[in-house]
Amino acid sequence: MINQTFLKENLAAEGFACPDELAAQFDKYAQLLVEWNEKMNLTAITEPDDIVIKHFLDSLLLLKTCPLSAGSSLIDVGTGAGFPSIPVTLMQPDIKLTLMDSLNKRITFLQTVCDALGIPAVCVHARAEEFGGKPEYREQYDAACARAVAHLRELSEYCLPYVKKGGVFIALKGYEIEQELDEAKYAIKQLGGRVEKVTKFTLPGDNRRAIVVIRKERPTPPKFPRPSGKIKKSPLNPPQKA
């Protein structure tokens, strides 16, 4: 499926070692992704070299930006086809992974992938805003991550409730992040977070990525997250001055 030499070379260029066994796991993941994509909409990226750069290497930039301690608990909110967290867990197998998605068909795919790759992940069929208030999930994770098109302001409301005080929310966003980040800062503060750093990358083929690390400084107030409709209709913006 994928050119494993191409995979190893590109991971090595970003500082990631990729022995044969790990390369074989990435190859299996790519095979399952393309196979299942014929049955359901998982990704528009199906060319082998594009999978290596735009899915695998792109996901691993999370670890380069924000290394996770051994044994960290990580929840990937709205994970889709498992990016970024499955590549991250392949690279660091001691991570305790929870995959959350609102579409049950995707959860079936993710469980198949985890079984094939030997990843003991918990796969949860749930809407993020509904489970963010449940005691067994709320503020139970060292880290949450998301690679999503939603505005960082809304994404933070979906994700920060899952993060323990002192933990991090890591958002993989578009390269031109400045305006969106400025618009999200008020919401992030209301949700108990603080923007710790933003790191930008340029990958082969002029693929670009910005990664935002938000540190959870205080518990998220109980009223968050709000229902999805309210999050979309009434985003957390600063009060208008009279």
C-alpha cells in the first residue's frame, strides 16, 4: 500500500524513528483506511504518499509540539478516521487512548483498526457536547486533541471540559491561525484554559499546519459545554460594550 521507505524517510526528517514493525502497522492502517473508504466517507486523501504526509506525518506533529508523558490519557474528540490520535499512539504505545465520534459507522471502523493494530483504545459513540458533562468523562484526561474544521472557539467548548486541571487541549488547525486565535481567546479563558503556544510547520508538498496548545488552568464551569445548537448560534464572544 504505502511506500515504507518513503514513510521512514519523512518521519526521520521530523525526528521520528520508524522501525520495520511500526512501518508495517502504518501500512496496515493505510490499507484499512482505503478499503473502508470505499464503503463510507472517511477521507478524501487516498493516494499512498498523501496518506503518509497529510495523515500520518501531520498527526505526529502533535508529539513534536507537545510531548506527552508516559501513560498519559488522551481523548480524540470527533476523531473521524482516527487522526491525529491513532498515529500518535502507534508512535507512543503507552498512551491510554479514547476515540470519540458521533457517527457509529466510524466507531466500527476505528474499532477494526485498533484491533488490527493491537491498540487497546476505548471507542465511544457519542456527541462531544453530551458526554462532556458526564462524570466518567468530564476532566478525566491528561490531554484532549482534535483535528477539525470547527472554529477554535467552538472546538474549545467541545474539548476543554474533558481535560484535567493542568492538562492540555491540542488543536491541529490551519496555518493562518492568528485571527481565529484572537477570536477564540475570550472563550478559552471562560472555559478555564490559556493559550500556551502555537507552533507552525511546513511539510513536503507545501502542506502546512499550525498546532495550538491550550493549558487547562481552572476547572471548566458546570454550564459548559452547552447544547450543540447553542454553541453554534451563540458563540462565546466578549460581551458587547454599551
